Amino acid sequence: MATNRTFTMIKPEAVAKGYTGKITDMIIEAGFTIKAMKLKQLSKEAAGEFYAVHSERPFYGELVDYMSGGPIVAMILEKDNAVADFRALIGATDPAEAAEGTIRKAYATSKGENAVHGSDSDENAEIESNFHFSAEEIVG
Ligand code: UDP
Ligand code: MG
């Protein structure tokens, strides 16, 4: 598999609980290189836009409130097979279903407050990276 990139956020409850360092360690230990990284707080509008694909889902309002409720850490990550390998590293959406050794198994609180985001395709990784980072903020 060719080297490619994915996008992640450490979500507000995980940042608030002090898991930023531990989660970042797991990401680096798994072989990902950080190409961009920042702490930021999303407005409700920005969180709503980021998750617009879920706007018809019953959990959308709660998701937008949660994701704009405190700082997140956004990152662009590079690795061979980055998108699929990162989804494997984070585990299932619901931590009750996440495998041992995954970030969500270790650090997620619930299906909603599940510690990390991971892009689901190369195309969305690019869109999501560009949503959060300008070209100058990304290392070669
Ligand atoms: N989510 C939720 N309830 C659900 C499904 C999803 O609150 O029943 C939230 C959760 O924070 C999840 C996000 O919405 O991470 C996006 O959902 P998706 O199905 O894309 O899950 P993911 O790709 O993050 O595993
Ligand atoms: Mg998703």
C-alpha cells in the first residue's frame, strides 16, 4: 500500500481528561508520522459543518454540542495505508465493541464521546485536513 495521509481529532472529553499525550503516544507507536497538529476549539457552526454528513441523524445536535464544547487536538497523519490502519487503531465507534489495544477501548467514554475521530476514506481525509489546516500549517 502506498503512503498516504489521514486526519484525526482527539475529541473534547479526551482532551479534558488529560489523554492527549497518551493517545498521541499510541499514534506514534503505531507508526504514524505527524504532519500537522494544533489545539483548537470549534464553534458550533464549524462542528456542524464538519459533521454535516450526519445532519439527518438523531444524534447530530448532541454531536455538534459535544464537539464544540471544549478544545480538540487536530492532526494530519502519514503512514502506509494510513486511513485503514488508523481506523483499525481507533477501534469501533462504540467503545463497548472496540477491540483490546485500540484507542477507543482504552480512552473512550461512550459511543458519542469516543475519544478520537478518524477519516473513513482518502477523499474525506483530504477534505477534513483542508477544513482544519492551511497549506503552510502542514509539514512537507
Ligand atoms: N455518534 C453518536 N451516536 C451514534 C453514532 C455516532 O453519537 O449512534 C457520534 C460519535 O461521536 C461518532 C460520530 O458521531 O464518532 C460520527 O459517527 P460515525 O458513524 O462516522 O462514527 P466514526 O466514523 O467516528 O467511528
Ligand atoms: Mg465517521
